[in-house]
Amino acid sequence: MKNEELHKELKEHAPNLAQLREKISRPVVPDSYFLNLEEDMLRRLSEKGGLLTPKSSVKVRLYPLLGRVAAAVVVAGVATWLYFSWTAEEKSKASLANLDVEAYIFQHLDEFDEDLLLEYTSDLPFEEAAFHSESETSWETVSDEELNEYLEDVIDEIDETTLENLL
Amino acid sequence: MDRSKNQREAAVDQRILHLLQEERDLDKGFKLLMEQYSERLYWHIRSLVKTHENADDVLQNTLIKVLKSIAGFKGRAKLYTWLYRIATNEALTFLKKEQRCHTEELEGGNIDHLYGLRAELSLDGDRAWNLLQQAISTLPDKQKAVFVLRYFEELSYREISDILGTSEGGLKASFHHAIKKVEKYLREAGAFI
């Protein structure tokens, strides 16, 4: 079928070539060439580093793959660690909102060093430093009885000038 | 008849690929590949590079290249198409190198071997083959490949298109140019007297 199509094509466009095709005989190939070719090839391949040796072939194919997998695992591990450590830090920071910090400080006021408290309040604007927890410790919520009780407690520690000023 | 032959060939190709892509069966796959294709590839290459020594060299390089890149063969093309493509490229690369060497020799003033070749041809028993080889060597690379694949291998334009990656229309035009040039060359060489 193919041959007929080709013959027709040649006859139409190059009739002499169509005729020549029938006369052509292939040149002679050395005896046993194709039989020996396989052996020659195997020898040449072993000289070239053993393309047909499964061991080396496995290495050639697997090493780049293993390398890529290992690299991907390392990158994924580092990325995961960075992500979680960052989010944990951010979360702890975020969860310590100003109000929480302040509430904690006022609850544990006695445990804090005086200098540390001064340092903390010095960062705040004056009004805020003085009354920053107004809503929770508003003077309005302190009754006269409580105030008197407090004053009785601390009266011995207050000097006369301060007392006069207070009154 | 043709269909069953094609199916048989496709089954053998599958077997070759399977063996070549399995590490432990690589040598079996290589042997089967040699049995199935070494002769066909040899004659295809020989049509392009003229001498047995050159054809042997190019064929061995082709087979090494096939083995090196078989792992990357995805099976999108047929095995023989892929093999012919590698063989054609290897042969054309070889011819380019050879042509460079010849040009250097000619530039050096040594053109005696060309006259010697013509004298040798007139004494050769298989003159038609040799003259055809001479004519083919005058063609540009693409026309060379198309001519050999069509004229000697009798492949269809579709098959050649798969091998060379050129449109069928373009291949028909190339083949027609090639046969006109070859015929002219042979006529001038006195082949049709």
C-alpha cells in the first residue's frame, strides 16, 4: 500500500528515480556485523561506566530524586517550625492585651518592685499613668468608710505636711 | 495483514519499553531492542552517512543515546518514531562535523580525494547506490532526512512528520524538491543513459 503510493508519486514527479529504485541493491555489510554488534555495544557500554549495570543505573535515577525529596522535607520542616514558633509568639503577645497586663499588675501590685512600676508608668501619658485603670479603681467607687479605714491604716506613715495637704 | 503486523510491533515495542525501564531487566530490554531495530536503524543511518564505518559509529552512538534517555521516554510518540528521530539527528550531526573537516581540507588545497571518489565510483559494481549517496549528500539536511525516510524506508508523510516534527504539507514540498534535485544530479552524472 505504502509502496504503491510512493511509486505513483515518484512516477509522476521523478520517473527516472522510480526506475532506479528497482535497480538499487544495498551494499554489503561485513559478515556477522549485526551478530557482533550486540557484543560490541555491551563492551562499549561497560567502558562508558556501565549503562546496563542496574546498580549504577539505580544510583543515576534515584539520587537526584532522593536529593529532591530530602531537600523538600528539610524546607517543609524549617518552614513549619518557623510558622509555629512565630504564631505562638504572636499569639502570646496578642493575648497579653494592655488591659490584661494592667489588670494583672493591679492584682499583684504588692509583688512588683517600686522602680519597675515607675518605669512602666513613665512610658504612659501622665493622665493615663495616674488613672489608667480608672474604670476598675475609680475613686468614685471607694466609699467613705473604706477611705477612712485606709487612712487609719496608713496614718502613722504619712508625714504632717502631706496630711495637711490631703485634708 | 498490515493491522496485525502493526499490533504485533506495538506489543514488542511495549515489551522493550517495559524491560528497558525496569532496572533488573535492562540488558534483556537492550537485547530485544537490538534484535528488533538495529538493522532497520543501521540502513537508515547508512543511507545518510554513506560508509559502513560511519554508519556503525553513528548507530552505536544512537543506541547509547537511546539507553541514556529511555527513562525520560513518556510514550507519547511510538518507539520506532523516537528511535528514528534520534538516529536521524545523530547522522545529521555526524555529517555536519564531517563537512566541517572536508571544508578545512579543501581550504588547505587538498581536493584530489573528490576526483578519486568519482573514479572509484565508476569502477564500483553497485553504482546506483553510490551515485544516489552522492546525490543525497548534496541536499540540505531536512531534504536529506525526508528523502531517505520516504525513498528508502517507505514511511508515510504522517510517520515522517512524527519523526521530524514538521507538517505533512512541508514534508511533501521538501520531498518533491529533493527528488527533483537528486534526479538532476543523477542525470548529469550519466546514471540514466
